Amino acid sequence: MRIYSAHGADMNKNSKSARNIKSARNSKLARNSKKATNITLPGGLVDDAKSLGINVSQACEIGLNQAVKSALEQRWLEDNKKAIEASNQYVRENGVPFAKYRQF
């Protein structure tokens, strides 16, 4: 869900949330190039992964991608909390916009 403006809440292109979105897009581009790094994992876990044919680097990448996505989602929710609350308040007070035109 993207809310750029909700009933007067300020979400311009220079806002913190807009910068976070731009940063997320840039980091997606950077993910296409690999960067060598060292991590420390429990030995038994690595042994189990290898015995099961799991690519440890790929598994770490998938887990890190999920953690980054989750953190960005949380940050977006925090940055847009006021706008979301304003939108919800508007709906509580006025109902869903254009509700009379709904076919369901």
C-alpha cells in the first residue's frame, strides 16, 4: 500500500519516506553486484546445510533479503503512521469515499 498524501498529511518528494523509497530502489540495483563478506555461523548448522545440499551463501542472501524487506516495511509504516491514521480517521468520520458507487 502506498499513501503519498492522505487528507492533508505531507508526503512530498523530499520527505523522509520518499528518500527511503529512493534508497530502497538504489539498494535493489546494488544487489545485482555481489560483494564478498565474512559471516560466522554455528558449525553444526553449516554442516547440516551442506549435508542437505543447501547453498549456504544463497540461503544467507535470501534470509538477509527478507530481513531488509521487513525492516524497510516497518520503517515505511513508522514514517507514514500519521498519514495512515489521518486516512483511517477520515473513513471513520465520513465513510469510504465513493461508497455509493460500489457494486459489491
